[in-house]
Amino acid sequence: MSPILDKKNLAKLKALKNRYVEKIIEKYTKLCKPQKVTVLTGSPEDISYIRKLAIKNGEETPLKIPGHTIHFDGYFDQGRDKENTKVLLKKGGTLSKSINTGERNSCLKEIFALLKDSMKGKEMLVLFYCLGPTSSPFSIPALQITDSAYVAHSENILYRQGYQEFKRLKGGNKFFQFVHSAGELENNVSKNYQKKRVYIDLPDNRVLSVNNQYAGNSVGLKKLSLRLAIKKADSEGWLCEHMFIMGARIKEKKRVTYFTGAFPSACGKTSTAMIPGGTIIGDDIAYIKRGGNGRPYAVNVEQGIFGIIENVNSIDDPLIYKALTTPRELIFSNVLVTNGRPYWLGMGKELPKKGVNYAGCWKEGDKDNGGNEILPAHKNARYTIKITELPNADPNLNNPKGVPIAGTIYGGRDSDTSPPVIQAFDWSHGVFIGASLESETTAATLGKMGVRKYNPLANLDFLTIPLGKYLKNHLEFGKKLKHPPQIFQTNYFLKENGQFLNQKVDKKVWLLWMEGRIHNEFGALTTPIGFFPKYEDLVFLFKTIFQRRYKKEEYEKQFALRTNNLLAKLERIEAIFKEEMDIPKLMFRQLEKQKERLLAARKKFPQDSSSPFCFS
Ligand code: OXD
Ligand code: MN
């Protein structure tokens, strides 16, 4: 071992009795040449050390409220970088058209060259975590190497500690590894952002990431581990999904019904997981396995939230807003800071006209080099918090067995096609609904916003197996379940003349309708695209939940069957399916059947959109 690993740190490493781990540390100490290596075991002292180091290094600055800090990512590092994130493949290997890939040998050569000497003068942090609850059939140990105390601090909040899990490996190599360097820094942000690279190396269960800080690119256990776990799930027969897990609770009936939900980021995912009256297990990534009783069980891979802060305000997200404005451990990123207080877009307050933000010292009207106005806070600004800091944390958050899933929701940002909520006819129709998900792009990824993009199961950005194989796995997983979850689709973003047709809070009505459907408490209308809620049931739900009169005109607009738009969507999906390899035949059959049903409806009701009252 190298002399930069002192006795104390060496002892922590040696206690694991794991040659694989030691070899990895040796390899990257030699390559990245840090000034010193610190091994962290997740003890309270080590956790506190990281908190302080992030501040000492200037990666975070304390704010006025105790426990709160602010971190800034570079101006060009404000979202997941799809272009520079690649799955490495052997020469000649292929995946789906939409998955960004690179030739393994040349990409490894490139990234090792970028990592070379990248930690000179810096401290290498070696951390051990567990994806999923500890001591559980779901647990995957994960080793993180990074030169960023902000990354380590974020992981200490977002993930369960895993030093003991590594001991349980008894010298084995069944763990994921993540190597990250922010690279050379200028004003505390990665200077060489043009050389930002995130390479996913499946054969070695590792991801290498360099010249970035934004957590979606740098925090190994978040979206980087998702890619490795999708491959692992594929080979072991379970599902790894970009899904929240939440419990819908009906107090009077003492009933909890667990849902998973896949939404592209910034499309209402966290706010659905946080619907008032329910309890949250996770807002982003779920592992799902078959239980012995024929039901699917899910765990949250994480224990915290790296949430989008835009529009979090005391009316729409009261619990998160309260947590963000009272003392506790929490990291803000890329918000505006003025006099030690954080400000963000849509917080329900007037924002100061100057302060410090992701562009540096900022004042209203400032423009970037391209002449674009710099907003006070970034649209993808975030907060990082432990779920247990929220009063609605579900009691089963850390249950090693997971929770039984009765419903799955697919949701996208769709201004003109799908109604606010529908139920699939059955599992394979539900998989088809998920496989046809489209969504308008948001600030969570770099690039233009508001462009309609295909995003099957909201997981396309993270797939490391061909789309066809991924869909086949879903179909088979459901087929083997005695009690497959009911599948639903939601759309909170339907518009008319540029105005949203729904209020944000309406999602609670849709959730409780879905919950009631699972328990056979509501009827439904059979339409060409699935089951629709009946008007009278929604009247009842709006009245009991919000004491609001739900008008017939609202229902008719929201639940109109937009036949032409739905048919146009099917055409787009069919073209995509045809370009992919091996899309299961069943998906094409579902598509054909849906098209036939829509054409039959158009014959009967030839106008562009038909009222839901046409169906029974
Ligand atoms: C996220 C994302 O941060 O999907 O969850 O971008
Ligand atoms: Mn996500």
C-alpha cells in the first residue's frame, strides 16, 4: 500500500479483509495521485469529518439556518450530461439506438488519461455504502472513491452506510465501484467541463466519472448505480426501476396501499410520492423482486431525496417547504443565496435582486456569454435531505423485506394527449402504456427544454440492456406474479390555450381513485385506451378531499378522448418500436389493438375529441 495511506486509515481498510477492495484503492491511488487517502467507515466521527471537510474545502458554505449548507456546481454542469455519459461495449457490440455507447477499450483509455493525476494535491475519500436496506436480500454493497467532500456528504445523507456490508462479503467481489474526480477546480467548480465524462463499465461493475460535480453525474450511488443495477437485475430476474415508492393511506379504513411510480424527472414524481396524507419510502429508484406470496416487493435504493426545489412552496409542498426552512442537515444546490438565506424559483416569495448563484455574483438582468438572461436560481436547483427528516416518512423505509406493491403509475409531461388518470386493462397493456411514455424535456438534463421525447418507463436514460429485452423482462416478471400490481397512467400537465386544465393538488384525487380501484371500490368507463374514472366518483372525491364542486365541464375537458392526438402518438411509438431490435411481439399486438379501438371510436364519434360520457 502507498505511504499516503497512514496507519489508521490502513487499519480501517485491512479490517475488511478484502483484497479486491485493496487492489482498487491501490490502482486509483497510483493513477489519480492524491496527496492523502482517507478511509471512512460511516462512524459518527467519520460522518462529521466529511461534513466539516466539505466546508473546509469550500465545496459547501454554511447558511443562516443551522445544519443548512449551499453547494454550487459549474455553470455548464447543471444537469445530467447525456452526451458524455456512455455505456462501454466491446467492439461491434450494440444496444438500443437510443442508448449512448462507446467502444470499451478506447473509452477506458480516454478516461484513465483524464483521471491520471486528477487528485494531485487533493484528498482521496474512500467510502462504503449499501444500495437498498442493509442485511437484506436487496442489498448491494457499493464502494465510492471521490475527491469531492460534497459528493461524500451527499452520499452520507442519501444512502445507508455499508462498511459492515463489506465485512459481510467475506472477501468477495460482489459489489459496485464508483470512481469520481471533480478534476481541476477553479473557484471550486470543475474547470475542464468540456472533458466531462461518465463511463459505465458493466463487466467490472464500475462507473468512472471525471470533471464534474452535479450529483446526477458525480454521485456514484444515484444514477450511476442505477445503470449497473439494471444490468444486474436483468441477469438475476428482478426489476430495477426509476420509480418512487409511497403508501396511500386511508385513515378511516386503517389501510395502506403501496404504489411505485415512474416519471421522468421534474414531472411530478417527488410531489406524487409526497401527496399529503400518504407516506413516502422513496422518490427516485426502486428495486423490485417477487415475494414468496406471488406479490412484488420493493425497496428504496436510497434513504434520502435529491429533489428539484423549483416550485416547492408552502401551499403545494407544505412538508418539504417546512423541512427546507427549519434547522436540520440539508444541502441546497444552485439556488440564489442572499445574506445567508437560500431563494429559489417558485418558492412563493419575491426573490432578492442580487446575491450569489450558480453563475457567481449575480444581479437581476445579468446575461451569460451567449446573451441569455441568467435566472436568479437554476431551474434544476436541488435540495439533499434524509427522508427521516420528513414527518411523512413511511415506517417501512428500512424494512429489509421491502413493501408489497399493489399499484404502479406511469406519468409524463404531456400537454395535449393523455387524460389526467387512466387504468390499464391488464399487466401487458400496462407495460405497453409504460413503454409508450412520452414526456416534454425538463432542466434535469442538459439541452433544450419542452421537447417531446420518448422515454419508456421513464428509464430510457439509464438502460444498459436493449429496450426490447427490458420490456420482455417486465412482461415476464408480471406473468410470474399471482397478484401483479394494477397499472395506471397519470398526466398532470394537460393544457388548453396554454393554461393547465388541473390544479397541482388534484393529484391527490387521482391517487385516491387509483387506490379505490385497487380495492374494487369504484367503477370505471371502458374506453379505447383504458379505464377512465366515472364522473360521479370524481365528484365524490373532490368533495370529500377538497370540499370542491367538480363540474361536468371540467370532467369533459380533462377526460376527453383526444382521438387524433392519441393515434398520432401511436404512429410515433410504432416507428420507434420498429427501429429497435427485439421489441416483444406482445407490445406490437397491444399497439395494434389500441389503434383498432381508437379507429372504431373515431368512426362512431368523428369529432377530434369525444366526451367521456360517450363511453360506459
Ligand atoms: C433525478 C433525475 O435527479 O432523474 O432524479 O434527474
Ligand atoms: Mn430521477
